[in-house]
Amino acid sequence: MTDRDLTQADTVRLAIEREIFGGQLAPGDALEEGRLASRFGVSRTPVREAITQLAQAGLITKRAHKRAVVAQLDPSTMLELFEALAELEGAAVFLSTSRMSEAEKGALKDIHEAAAENLGNGGDPNEYADLGFAFHQQIVRGCHNTALIDTTEWLALRVLPYRRFQVVAPGRLQRNQTDHDAIISAIFAGDAEAAREEIRRHTLEQGDALMRFIALNKTSHADFHPNGLIKEQPL
Amino acid sequence: MTDRDLTQADTVRLAIEREIFGGQLAPGDALEEGRLASRFGVSRTPVREAITQLAQAGLITKRAHKRAVVAQLDPSTMLELFEALAELEGAAVFLSTSRMSEAEKGALKDIHEAAAENLGNGGDPNEYADLGFAFHQQIVRGCHNTALIDTTEWLALRVLPYRRFQVVAPGRLQRNQTDHDAIISAIFAGDAEAAREEIRRHTLEQGDALMRFIALNKTSHADFHPNGLIKEQPL
DNA sequence: CCCTGATAAAGTGTGTACACTTTTTGCGGT
DNA sequence: ACCGCAAAAAGTGTACACACTTTATCAGGG
């Protein structure tokens, strides 16, 4: 049992997921079953199963007899996703404020302070992005409701590639940190309603900022590389 | 093109879905690929694909090399689902209050009044349940955010079979109608925050009531028939 | 009688073949 | 050149076969 009961379909699915989140597979790219099969050294059957799962998760789109393609996020859909995520994170933090244990609050504070330090020392922006993701995750998980956590994280994953863009947008990191300050203050003050409003505004603002950034750079979202860098079009 | 591009896997998936929502397949029931294949007159391949999709949707659970079973909702999971749904519906109505068109508000009022009439005339409780579902759906869709709507309805679908139980719980229908009154008032008054609170309380209460009902009747959720009736155990 | 373990039965995971659909290619007419 | 259209190529959907895993069956020892 060397492979921990991971079926080949699982392996393929995880690999494709990584390539999408990592940016090797960009939105709009076509996934052809035969190629993937030979690339991963398996038959088309497990590849097909992986694709089915990914389609169900919304990471790729699929129609009968048509090639599967990595999900294309047009601007309005992306805004909707950010808005929905803002509401979900708001709902989660509303519960988390009264439910997080002292240990969980401490871990949250640690993450926040590590991010502050990274920002002050001019550390690696990608590392800062990871800390930002961890910050949101820690808050969401604090609500102790698996259904809500899963739903929220599922949405968060979908916008993750786009959320990271902040690392290249001027002034965005500083603003991000300020927002996090306000959120963490509300949580420690036990003001659930304020925490909800802060995180809602914060996540909505991220979406808006991304839209402005894309519009300003006259670059379609298709040219926007999920890693947070623009594809073959240096600033 | 008589079958509207429905692949056989789609057909099988829809059939299984109907059987789950309809109650022919109860939570805990095992789905065996071979049987289903011969029952639907197809090979195991499309059945397998349907099962993969249903598993991804959370309607059934599946582990490597193990039979797929209709998702079992233990009490704590069910409470979590209701809580998460309460939050999502709250988020949706918060947006809907300012976004619903007059036509949409009118349709909502129509549904509400039809429900009131049904209740007053001692109409078919199942019809009342349908109206209740439509009421929630109309509100959620009023937020005009596809991502949020899809997410909420997906959760709502999962608890739908349990939500219907109200039709057999004494006094529950009347209470339900009163709650809806309060919600619709808040919406028409344009008080988004109040609407959110009302629907949150309402949906949470539905979950609690279901739990009490199950506990009182000393019947495990496994014996609880999704159609809203207890299986071979008359009251 | 109840374990325990071996063995058989049942069931899932994947490779492969092929029918059917979509997309591409290429050719003749305008 | 530009269309339309037919034929080929590419690709998806499904059936089927078989290896491997899990579950059920059963015989013998405590």
C-alpha cells in the first residue's frame, strides 16, 4: 500500500489541479484526454474520471463531445466570485469571533505579525501572499462549521490564482495589511458584526482592485497569468 | 438529436438524483455499479461517471475500492448544514433586499400569499412545502449573484429532503408562515440587516426543530424517510 | 459456541477497442 | 482569393475484459 490508497484518477486529478493553480495550465487551455493519458502514463479511463471531478468542482468546463477547457473567468464572473466569497468569509468570521479558541486566536495573531514583519523588511512578496492566504484560512476555520468552511475554501480556491495578483499591484500589500489590522482588532474586541463588515469590505476591495488593475493594464484576463505575473507582456 | 445531447452518464446521474430526492434511495443505501448498469441498460462506464459526479456533489460518499453509498447525514453534520445554509441565505437576502426588482418582489409576495391561502384552507401540506421551497429560492435568486446563488442552492438541495419534514411536525407550518411574514416585511421595508437576521433565525430554527423532532421520536436519521414521512414506523 | 484464517464470491479500478461526434483539411466551383 | 462542402483526422462516449481489492462464506481449532 505504497500509494496510500490514492487511485490513479486521484493522482491525475491532483496533478492537473496543481498545474492549474501553479499556472502551467492557464484559463482557456484545452485538456485533451489522450495527451494527458500518455503524459501521465495511464490509460484514458482514469484521466476521464479526473476530468469529470474537476468539471464538477468548477475548475474546468466540459460539454458533451467537446474538449474540456480550464475554466475561463470573465470579469463579471470574477467579480461575482469575489462578492460571494466576501459574503461567505463575512458569515464565517461572524461565527468565528465568538467561537475561536485562545490558541486559534493566538495562531491568527502570529500569522498577522509574521506578515507585518515580512512587509516591513521588504521580504518575499510571494511569501506575503501565502501568509495572507493563511490569515483568511485561519479565520474561516475558526467558525468550526465544516460545511461552511468547505464551501468558503472551495470558492477561495477558485479565486486564489487571481487573488495573488496583489503582489504586483502598487500599494496593495500595505493596504492589505491595514485591512487585516482592522479585522483582527474586531475579532479580539469580540465585535462580530464589525468583523463581518471589515472582512466583507476587504475581500470586495480585493476584487475591485483586481478589476481596476486589469483594466488599467488593458490586458484581458486571458493574458493574466495565474501566478500573479503577466504573461509575455512585462509591465 | 432526440436526447438533447444528454450523455448516458447524465441520464443515469439524473435518475439517481431523482431517486435520492424522491426517497426511493435512502441515506446509507449502497449503490452497486453493476446492478445500476443492468437496471438502466447501459454498461458500467457511464454509471461510474455518474457516481463520480454525484460523489463530487456530496450527494453520495465514495472511497477507493469501497461501494458508493447515499450520503449519510449524522445529526451534527445536519446541524452544520443548516447553520451554513442559514448564513448563506442570510448573505443572499442581505443583497437581495436592495437588488430585487419590483417584479421579483411581486412574485415573492405571490408565493407567500399562495402559501398563506394553502395554510388557511387546510390544503395539501406537500404543496405547502413546495411553496416554502420556492419562497426561499425566490429570495436567494434575488441577489443576482450566480456564484452565491449556486452555492446556496447546492447546500439547500442537500438538506431539502430533511427540510420537508416540517409537514408532519405539529405546529411547524404555522410557525414557518409567521417567520416568512417577518422576512418579507423586512425586505419590503428595505431593512437588509433585519432581513438577514430573520432568515438566519428562521433557517436555524428549522434545523433545531428537525433535531428535536428526531430526538423526540427516538428515531435515528437513518429511519427518517426523506419524503418527510417516517419509514415503517407510523406516528 | 465463538473465534480465526483460508478460500470463494463480489465489486471496484483500469486498459483497450470501437462507434459516433466534432473539428480540421483540402479540393473544386465561383 | 473566397466560399461551401465532402472526406479525413482527431477526439469523445461507451462497452467489455481482466487484474486487484474488498467482502462474504465456511471449515477447523480453541
